[in-house]
Amino acid sequence: MTDHTASLAALVGSRLCHDLISPIGAIQNGLELVALAGGAETGAEMALIQDSCDSASARIKFFRVAFGSANDGQSIGSRDAAATLDAITRTTRMTAQWAAADKMARANVQLAYLAFLCCESALPLGGTVAIEGGDSRIRVEATGRRVAIHEGAWSFLAGGGQLDDLTPDKVQFALLSTLVRDRGRTLSARPAEDRIEITIG
């Protein structure tokens, strides 16, 4: 993935998320109006639609940071970063613990979110991903009942070899590695049988 390709991918991600969040929000507003008008008698159906909209909205907000464009000067507060992670894991077997600085540059939250996705892909039975640190250093540790490592992806992330079989489910590995390099940062990835640790310096 070249620098130009990474920048273009980020802009595409931002555009898609920007265009999708409005109709999802409109559906959520519509559901609220239906409920206020007395249409809540269809309880189970309404709840299913509402839960699906909430989940879609949460994922879009997360992807907007993880895969979108991060301009200089933008920052994200700890509460917002934690809330976004909580929202995307609420109905899954994953748990996210955000213990990072009160405020971080959006570009660094992006790296943390991409590291979260890398860890999530290695925990098929679910688990816990803890994120700590700040703008100068980010540490991500993941634990779970089972850790399934794709050797090629994790070796590439750690700086060894090529990610020849890049597929949609591994795009976070390629983007995280590219962004870390482009921003002059360092990355250490240590997957093991019972845990994973990613450190970005």
C-alpha cells in the first residue's frame, strides 16, 4: 500500500461514513416519532429495528475514525473514544477498556482503533482489549479464551515480510502499518498463545 493509496483510502472512508450517517440518523429519528405517535405496540419489531440502527450508527462512527482522514489539530476526548468502543462491542463477545489520556489527537485514536481491530480479528471467541497511554505512546493488550493468529498478517505488522494475501478482513493490518511508518512512529506487535500486545511509540 503506497502513501498515495493510503491517503485515498482514508478519504474514501471519510466520504462513505459521512454519507451513511445521515440516513441512519434519519431512521433513528423516524423510529422515535413512531414511538411517540403510539406505534410502540409492535414492541419486538421496533426494538429489533432500533437495535440494528444503533449498531450501524456506532460502527459508522468507529469506522469514520479508524479508516477516515485524520487532519492535524483534531482531537478526541477520552469519554467519546471510550463510548464509541463501548457502543460497537455492546452486543458482541468483545469488551473494550479505554484507559488512555483525557484527550488524544484524532490521528492517534485512529491508530488505537486500528490496533483494536487487529486484536479483535484474533479473538474468535471474544475477549478483552485494553487501551492505555497517550499521544506519545499507545499500548494495546488483548486477552481471550482463544487467540487465533494469522501468521502472515501479524508478521507483516511486526515489520517482517509482505502481506501478499490482503483481504478485506485484514485491511486494518496494512493500514496500521502504513500509517505508523508514514507518521514516523514505531510499532511493536507481540502475539502469544494467551494474549496479544501492540505498542506504538
